[in-house]
Amino acid sequence: MTISLILTVATSIATAFSPNYAFFIFGQLLLGLFPLAFLMSCQVSITEIVGPKYRARCLAVGHVNWCIVMIILGLVAWMIDGNWRQLQLIIGLSWAAFLPYLIVMTESPRWLMQKHRYDKCYKVMKRFAKFNKTTVPDDIFEKGKTTASELTGKTDTEKERKYTLLDLLRSPILRIRTLIICFNWFSCGFMYYGISLNTDRIGENPYRTFIFSGVVEIPGRLLAWWFVGYFGRRWSLGLFQVMGGLALVLSGFPENDAVSISIAMIAKFCTSAVFTICYVYSVELYPTVVRGIGMALSSTSAGIANIISPFIILLSVYWTPLPFVTIGITSVFAGLVVPILPETKNENLPGTIEEGELFGRAKQKQRGSIKTEHVEDEERQTLLPKSASTSKANENQDKNAYGVFHHEPSLDTVF
């Protein structure tokens, strides 16, 4: 997070003084990487340090700020008549305002716990507990330390396993869920940027349309917050995906600009809600050990859509409504596959790959513990690591091998 923020500030300011077009293009390439890395880190950190009750609320507030910045950006661009050097410099200086944030930011306790770095995790939790006027027991991690040593044969100081994208895709259930999540991110980015980056095609004044699209997003983000809290993540995501897709398809047909803009803004309203839900849903589905990797992959899917969306308008050569029809149909299909995913509302975050496999197939019987329900022993064995033995003794050990998280208390009482 620290490195990505510093690189974002430096690159953004340097790009404003580009001596040639090649330098500008390279700067924009980097600005497509560094800010995104920073934002993804922020989303993951927020999710991991906030309890289930307030996760959606905190993420929604952050997304409302995104909309406010969009409005300000449109107004500033309009006032300077689109002077890209001035606009780029203003953006770079605004990023610099986040540098003091690094002083108060801490590492995620959940991540530290999964890495068995209990001493540092305890210090961070003590800091949170002091702010929240609660306490942390001195022996909170004793059972976790003992279990970790027994299962892995390693101490806290030994090198921990490094997880990669392959660990996420190697797991059968997580692989399917990852593909569905990435498809929804792609669809959301496709529609969101397809509207945002083609505002000059919607209406006569691109600045006014861009600003209005930012205004429309605010109620969309807030409504998403209410929906995920009341109806849950799964059905809220599917509903807004389908509604947004249908609205975008319809927006391509009216010849009247006012009607077309109105319907397109309904689609923008829905896709802004989808983006908020996708952030909340994704970080809750991915296990802690691969959460950052999963979010990076999901965001990359939206980034691919971002690359494609400015060119999709070229399809209008063959049929005028075709660009928005194509994007809309993609969104509808994405919404229809969402019900395959499990619900995450008010659930504790999965910590290990094995917990991620069982998530949605298990019911939490007690805080900080996941026990399977309606899963036969034979099916359970297919979810365990291949090294698991079929003997009764090893079976019991493997049930404990779902992760130290099961033997550790929930962090939600501190957060």
C-alpha cells in the first residue's frame, strides 16, 4: 500500500510535465497500475479490520466518496476547459493528500494471524481494543500457537508458506467462484466504463453528462448498502446486474437525447450499485490467505473491460444500438450466474483455502469456528489436501488442519 501510493503520487505529477507523447502514454500505463493497487489494498484492509455488521457500511461510504470525487473532477475539467496538463497536476497533488494516512495505517490482524505472526497481531489488536474501549486477553493466541506448531512443525519465526494465484485456482469450488466473481467484475467494468468513457456520445455536453453520471451514482451506492444489509449480497448483485443490463439495452434505441440519457443513467445507477456490491461480496468470499490475490484478479477483469469499453462504440458502424446492447446483454448473463455463489451476509471471513472450500457448505455453530453440515464424510475428504490420510486418526487431524483460525477466537469482538 505504501509503495503503490508513493509511486502513484510521483507518476501522476511527472505525467503532467510529459515532454512528449510517448512519455505521456507510459505515464498513463503506470497510472493504470499503481492507483488500483492502492485502492485494492484499502478495500481488503477495511474488510479485514471491520466486523461483519459494519463491513458493507464502511465500503459504501468509501464508494460515495468516489462519486463525490467524480463530480469534482468533472467540474474542475469543465472550468479549465479540459487542459490535460493542469488536470493531471491537480490529480497528482490530490493523491499526495493521502500520504499522512500511512502514518496511522496498520497491517491487517487477520492476515497477521494467518501468517502466525501472533506477537505483532496482538499489538495491533491492543491498539484497536483501546480505541474501541474493550480488552484483549493476554493468552488469546496460546491455543493457536500450540495448534500451529503441532500441525506444521514450525515456530512463529520460521518461514511461512507463500500463496499464489495457483492456490486459488487449484481449489475446485474456489475456482468456480473465482470465475463467476471475475465475470461479474468484467461485466460491471464493461458497463460502468462503457458509459463513463463514452459520455461524449450521450448528450451534447460531455462535462455535464459526466458530472450528472457522478451524481446518479451516489444514490446507487447508498441503495446498494441498504440492499446488501437487508436482502444479502447474492440476490442484490444479481438483481442490479440484470436491471442495469436491461436498462442499457433499452437506452440505445430512443432517438431523443433526453430519453436516451435518462435510461442510460438508470443503467449507470444500477452499475454503481453493482460495483459497491462486488467489492463487498468479493472480499468476503476470498479466504484471507489469498484475498489480496483474488481481489487483484477480480480488478484485472474489470481492467480488461476498461480497455475494451472505449472501442466498443465502434460497433455502432454496423448498428447504432449495438454497443450498448452488447454491454447490456453481458451484464444480464453475469447477473443470472450469481445465485451459484454462497451468501456472505453476517458471516465470519474464511481464513484458509480449506475454509473457503467449505464456506457456504457449512454453518457456523460458534464464533470463530466452522463446522460442516449436510456434507458427507466422503465428500469432505475431497475438499481436504491430497496428503490427508483415510485413517480415522488422520481424519481427525485433518479436521483440525482446516486452519489455525478454527482454534483462535473471532476478532470481531475487538473490531
